[in-house]
Amino acid sequence: MKMVYKWLCERELSEKYSDFANGSYVLGLSKSYALFLLLMIFCSFALTFLVLKHLKGILPKDQGRQFAVNGALSEGKPRGCGLLFMTTFTLCAALFIPLEIESVIYLACIYGAMLTGYFDDAAEKPWGNVKKGLCDLVISLAVAFTYYHYNGSDIRILLFGVESVHIPAALFIILAGVLVWTAINVTNCSDGVDGLCSSLVMAVLAVMLLMTGFAKSVFGAMSPYIMFATLAAYLWFNCSPSKMLMGDAGSRALGVFLAILFLDSAAPLSFIPMCIVIIIDGGLGLLKLSFRRFLGMKKFMDNIRTPIHDHERKNKGWSDTQVVTRFTIIQLVVNLCYMAAVSWIV
């Protein structure tokens, strides 16, 4: 790809990378840079599509989810597709994005989360919570330490127009680690309806790409395009009724990816509004389990089935398509309102 860089825009491309990292908007890009984006998006989509279509046979088969609504319908489908589409994402990121040590570590953490999820997907006996929790802890701390080492601990609070708040190093690393751990688990829990997890993540990425100055690095500016195209190819096979499932291999890696993007923006609190549907859908189940297990409140949220997408299907009678469409609409509307509010304040 170095020859492609040189052929497209030997001088101009480097300027555009710099502009992108400093907050340039996607509209108004030069023709050469727009051509580069087109090439990157097309290659990411095409490679992922071909890999999923022709290599799905190497994946383990789903055994059916015992406690999930319509879980038996998943039985026999290829599971752990995250192994394939996160591999193509990583390859395309390495091919198209000028990587620095920091972004290489991030890619390793994303891929590591994918592998831990895939080994769980492929295991005859699912991993226990302690084993998965330790893996999450290592990955979360690795991301937090890496970000702090290269960027420090100043953050922005966009909704209040605050450009710099300094957080003590130890506290920042703990909070950043909590962000990554939370993102892993809520994204993982939101993966229970055909097309839901990927659609919600794509909704987040789409608005993120529209927000001027949101990304602070080349990796943060470019990788969402690649991931969006990758998930679009996966969604082709995963829309209801699905032919394959991402499994923990996909959902856990997507959680790490989202956390990295919000850390990279230096506005990690934006994760709350911009991923609110993912947080509510997957997070209420974690909250319910924690209150019941650790506080002994056996009746806590007794009338609410978690994840929330199961509550809507079982208790409200929503179809899978209605769940995906309505949840995605809510996330898009919230994100666009957040983008408008931030633009107005700034």
C-alpha cells in the first residue's frame, strides 16, 4: 500500500491525515483522498464478504442458547464469525492506516479480545465468569495503560464545552479500565438478536464519523470507516433470519474497539449517550445479576427480563426485525441529538 499512498497523493495524503486527526470534516476532501477512502471502504467490505462466504465452514456450530428467547433457532449455525471479520478488519487496518506503536497495541488488544471470545465460542464447555473476567481485566488495563502512556490523563467534556479536565494518573487508569470492561460486557450482552449488535455499533460509528473533531488520531479517524464496512458485510449474512453468528469473538472485540475510539476522542464520557441503547440493553442484565448475587436482592427487577431485547420479544411481542429497527432508530436519534447539542455548545 505504500505504492498506493505515493500514487494517490504523495504530499496531499499526509496533509489530509493530519487534517483528519485535527478535526477536518469528511465533506470537502480532495479527490485523491476521497479515492483513497473509497478504495479502503470497498476493499474492507469485499474482503470481509468473501471471507465470510467461503470460510464459514471452519467455524464451530452453535448449540442453541438455552435461556434466550428463540435461542433454539440458532442451533447449527456457524458461530464465532468474529474470528473472520475481526481478522479482515485487522488486516485492512494494517494495510490502509499508517500505524504507530500505540495503534498497533490497540489492534493487538482488539484481536486478543476476539481470540478469548472465540476460544469460548469453540469450547465444548463454556468458560466460567472468573476466567473471562480475568481476560477482560488484562485487556482493559492494557488499553488504559497504553492510552495514558501516549496521551496523558486530560479529558474533554463535550456536552459542557469543557476542553480540558486533568484526572490523576492512577484514577484515570482505573476509570479507563472500567470503561473498557463495561464496553466489552454490555456489547457482548447486546448480541442476542439477529443483526442487533452490529446495527447498533454501526449506528454509533456513523454518527461518530459525522462529528467534526471527535477523533484525535489517525487511527481514531480512519478505523471506523473500516469497521463500518466490515460490519456491513457481516450484516449481509446476519440479518434476520441469520446464516451465521458473531459470537463472543465478535461482540467482545467490538466492545474493546468502541472503548478505544471513545478514549481516543479524549471525551470518554461521550460513551454514555452515544452507546446508550447498548448500555441499557446489555447493562441492565449485569446490574440485575449484581444486585441479586452480591446484595441478596432476589426480587430486584423481577418483572424485567434481561437483556432488554428479550424483554421486548417475550413480554411485548416484538419481532426480531422490530427490535433491531426500533433499537437502532433510538440510538441514531439520541446520537444525532447529542451531536447537535455538542455543536451548539461548542
